[in-house]
Amino acid sequence: MSLLKYESTLREPLVDGDYSVYREVTYGIGQWNLNKTIGWGWDITNFVWWVGIGHAGTLISAILLLFRQGWRTGVNRAAEAMTIFAVMCAGQFPIFHMGRVWDAFFVLPYANSRGPLWVNFASPLLWDVFAISTYFTVSLLFWYSGLIPDFATIRDRAKTKARKLWYGVVSFGWTGSTKHWQRHESLSLVLAGLSTPLVLSVHTIVSFDFATSVVPGWHTTIFPPYFVAGAIFSGFAMVQTLMLVTRKVMKLDDYITLGHIEAMNKVIVLTGSIVGIAYLTELFMAWYGGSKFEYDAFYKYRIAGPYGWSYWTMMTCNVISPQLFWSKKLRRNVAFTFIMSIVVNIGMWFERFVIIVTSVYRDYIPSSWSVYYRPSIWEVGFYLGTFGLFFTCYFLFSKFAPVIAIAEIKHVLKTSGESFKEKMDVIEKESVEHFAHGHAH
Amino acid sequence: MGQVKKYIVGCFDDEKVLFPAVKKVRAAGYKIQDVYTPMPIHGLDHALGMRETSLHTAGFIYGITGTTTALTCMSWVFTSDWPLNIGGKPHLPLPAFIPITFELTVLFAAVGMVLTFCYLCQLAPFVKKHHFHERATDDLMVMVIECTERTNEEEVKAMLNSNGAVEVNVQEAPVGWWLGRYDRPSKLFKTREVAY
């Protein structure tokens, strides 16, 4: 069973996206409804949203590896794949936002013929270039080095010549030698150790894009932790969306269990609450800080004003609705989890929209205040296009690569099997009365 | 292909059986070429007498290289090559260099380690190796013992059998076997039934 049979549903967003990008490249940024005041709109909202989604994959594969969370093996490979595809989608937005996309390589510090004139290493936007490209590269390496032994397993079970050849190429000639496993373990551990601060740094740096400026509502020191928590929050929601579909279509109920879903829902309720506290802290500081502009940004233009509806959508989806996950019954309900995962992602998209648009449309000088911003059809089309790209990549991955980390699952089954056997040994040695006393209700 | 060597291959399906077998084979003075396993088995490297890998040390060196590269390049550009005045800010803003320095440290360490890993393990697309058993990536642990003129083949086979090997056979593989071909298993396996 493959997810690829749903491929036809992706054609439309992909075509929309391609045409929207074509319009933007041919006619320029004017195709979008951005203006001098609202220079960042849907594009940067989408960028931050997609980068945030990527974070869950690294969190599951790296941070949970360091914390020795055995359950992660059921979902980590697919979540890492999701990270890579999400970062690919994210990258599109700043690149096309440059307008003259053919000059995009100007952001790289290379010895050019213009002096050489270097990039500004002290600019948060350049930090972003380094952060996102490093994040993409390291995630890709981590993901692929984990896939090599699994590809080898498929190669050695392959029946057709074409499959043998293809998986022979992608498995890099892996044999499973003890020395290779020893190095592989060391590599995974160090890459996990590197990815952990990396994933925290990436969204921290994305938040610096805002926090280092002097725009009301942006220059707050709470941004880095607040963005990272939000990223993990939205990322786990997207992992849920994908995993629930994958689990259903590919019949992986035995590998991605209700226990996995519940564990991820616990992370969602935790990070959702952290994000909620951050929202409240922002409101408190805007009042307590005594800056008129900061106060206005929050109390006049965010919770009220023409964009008030987006603030309240954000509050409902991100802070109020995840609280339902305190109920164990709802945490273990697949249909409810699926709906919540979409609600959370809508909420997190609005968070970025609120931060970006409500801060820039009213700043210090009333003469530069903007009219109401609504996206052009090409901005919406571009966003839809990234969905097409994301799901196409994910479906191809689920078709051609193992969505479950095979070798890691074998390892975990082995060790948990051992501990189960030991437990059973103890139980078998116990006297009947003792056992009954301990286990009866 | 060059020289061809003979190997005795013993397959195990449980690591609890494998570990004592490894110990006994080594105690009897035979050299275990390698054990191929479908998943990492902790402690097997020590049981085989392998030393710890230094891959993480290499990673540290790559990381330090990244740190120095980032700091030197940015300081050189901002102070001597083209000291651009950006809003009257200092020419050597060290705090502002932290993000890029960190990212390059991670990038150099990760890329360097993965390349070193691939080089040390001779992993690359289109590399073809000799595979002693096609279930070595599935559910069998495959112990490979090199045969020399002093090896008593029958004794080793008997020892493997008596120590719980589910399958024992003798195979020939080219020296420098990492350049061998895995896609011609029929030549090596044709005398044997693969039990699935």
C-alpha cells in the first residue's frame, strides 16, 4: 500500500505554485500585495512556519536520542524526512522574496568581482542564511547516514534486478560489519549532539530576524525561547498529521502505536502551554515596560483593531484547544488527534502572521501606516505550491525508503524484549500467593 | 581481483549464543575477520578486541576548524579587507559573530565526520562488496573466520556447530574484499539453500 496513489491530488497545488512563482519571477514582487510598509507578509509568515515545522523531526531524532527515549524509533525516520522537506519548502520563500532570484547567490560570502564586496556578517538575515543551510545539510546527513543500513536490508531482500541495483547504489555497499556499526553509533551520537544545539539555534536565529530590530512588538528578549517552543509545537502537530495518515494507509499500527501518539500529544500540550505563557508575558511586558508604541502594538493593533480576528484565532488554536489534551482519553483518540494537529498548525501559522503583519502595518509614524493587507492570489498560490512540494516529497519518500528505522527498531525490540524476559523470569520464580497479592486488583 | 582467501562462515540467530561463541573461537587462537550484524550490538566490538573508534575526535578537530575558519574570515573581512561602516557600528563585533561561528562549527564537524565515516568504512554509491550472507542485514549475525595454512577447518566448523551456529559454511572471497561484488551472490551461494 502506498501513499503515492494520492499523488493526483497534489498536482493542482504544485501547478498553482509553479505558476505563482512564474508570475513573481517574471513581473516582480509587485505581484504580491506587499508594500513599502508591509514588506513582509505571507512569504515570511510561510517561511517561519515551515522552518518551525521542520524542528520536530530533529527534536525527535536528536534530542530524544540523547534522552534515551526508546519510543522515538517508531517515528524518527519519517519525522527526519519531514524536517528536510519542510526546510526545502521554507527556503523557497526568502529566496523568491529577493525578487531577482537569479542573484540569490549574492547572499553567499564568496570572493566576487565587485571588490570583493562581502556580505554583512553582523546581519541577522545573513545569520539565517548560514543557519538554514547548515540545518538543512546536517539534517540531510543525519537522516541519510541512518538510512544506509536500512537500505542495505531492503537491498538484500530485493527480488528484482532493478530493485537490487537501485538499493545497492543507495546503500553505499553497507555490510553490517561490527567496526562499521561501532563507527556508525559514534557518528549518530555525535550528530545528535550537534543537532541538539543546532535545532535550538536555528529558530533562535529566525527569531533574531525580528528581535534585533526596533519594530514595536518585535524587539523583545523573549523571542528565542518562545520561537523554539512554538516551532516544536507546530512540528509535532505536523508529525501527527503525517504519521496518522502514514500509519493508516501503510498499516503501521504495530509500529506507530497509540503510545507514540499519546507521547507526542503530551509534547504538544507542554509546548502549547509554554507558547501560551509567552503570549501572556508579551502582553504583560507591553504594559509593564511603559513604552507607548509597544503598548499600542499589543493592546490596540493585536488583540483589537482590524487584525484582531487573527490574534484570537491564534489564541484559540494554540493556547486554549491543546489544553483538551490533559484528558488521557482525548490524547489516545486518533480522530481527535488528527483534527487537533491541523488546528494547531493553523494556529501556529496565525502566530507568525500576527507577529509579522500586525507589527509592521502600524509603526512609529502614522504617515507610513498601511492600508489593510490581504494577500494576492499569487501569494496564496505560492503557499499552496509548497504544500504540493512537501507532500510529493513525503509520498516519494514513503514509497521508496523505509518510513520506520529498521535497524533501530530491531535494536529496541531486542533490548526491550530482553528486559521483558527478565521481568517474566522474576515473575515465574515468584510464588503464586506473592504474584496474586502484587497483581490482583 | 587479485588474491583470493578462504573464510569459514558461521551464522547465529541470537546474540546470547554469539557472545560465548566469539569468546571460544578467540580463546582457541583463531582470528575473527569480522562479525556482520543486522543491528548494532553493544559490546560486540569489545568482545572482538577492537579498539574504540576515534571518529568523535576527528569530529572535534573538524569542529574546531570550522570555528577558526569562521572567526578568521569574518574578522579579516570586517577589519582589513573591506572595513565597511555599517551604521557606525564596531568593525569587530564579536557577539554578532557568534551565530555564524556556531553554525560553521556544526557544519564542518558534521560534514567532516560523515565523509570520514564513509571513507573509513569504504562506503560510497556503486561500491560493491563481498557479502558473506544475505541475511546478515536481516536477522542473522554472521561470524567470519579467516583460514590460514595452520587453520584446522574441520575443527573450527565443529566448534561453531557445537556453539550454536545455525549454519556453517566455507567461502572464498577476494582480498581487499570491499571491492568485491555483492551482486553476484549466486557464484558463492549456489551450493547452499537459503532458508527463509
